[in-house]
Amino acid sequence: MNSFALTAVGHLARNPEQLSKADRTYTKLCLVGNDYAGKDEEGAAKEVTTSLWFVAFGPLGEAIARHARKGDQLILEAKVRESNWTDEQGEKQYDHSFIVEGFRFGAPGKQKREELEARRGEEARGASAHAAGRV
């Protein structure tokens, strides 16, 4: 059992990045979310943006890298791992990594919507050409 697990819902800040290190493939991705942060002096709503980096390994990471695009909403199930190291000055540094264990797609972002519209347009042109006997 993992002591710390979380569900994160956010939008990809940029396209996921697939990397390899020592025969191990992994995907880095950053989710951003906006939360209400009160009102400013004029009474307008303020937002605060939070970003978190995640890592997904193996086929799970490959699926995210292949199908997710900047702006897409993802729902991630992740575990929290301690990530401590010693820096170049010999000082101990403490951090955490968020390891993706599962995901679902939420709403598609602008880039994905444009890709889908272009694909639909190509399919429609192909169907029209086929119906007209040009194919």
C-alpha cells in the first residue's frame, strides 16, 4: 500500500516529453490548474495557478505521450515518492516525485480539437471523392 496517493485534474502545460535513461522509457508531463484566490481591490475575481510535474513509466507513459497534447485535460492517479539527493555543494536536497499509476482523458485542448477537425475534414473529402467515383 502506498501511504500517499492523489488524484490530480488539470490541463497539460505543454506536450508530454518522452525520454529514455538507462534502458528505461518514461514520460514527463506538467499539469496546471487554476483556483479561485479571492477578489482584487476592484472586486474582480483573482486566480492562482498551480503546476505539478508527473512521471509515467513504460506503456502508460507511452500512451500519454502518443495521445495527449498541450491543453488537454487529464485526470491522473498518482503515488507520491520521496526524491532526495545531494547537490553539487554537498547539501542534502528534499523533494517529491509524482508517479502516474493511471489516467483518463478529460476535455480535449485546442491543439487536439484542431487535429480532430482536420482528420474529420480529410475523411469527409475522402468520402466525397469515393462517392463521386474518383477513388
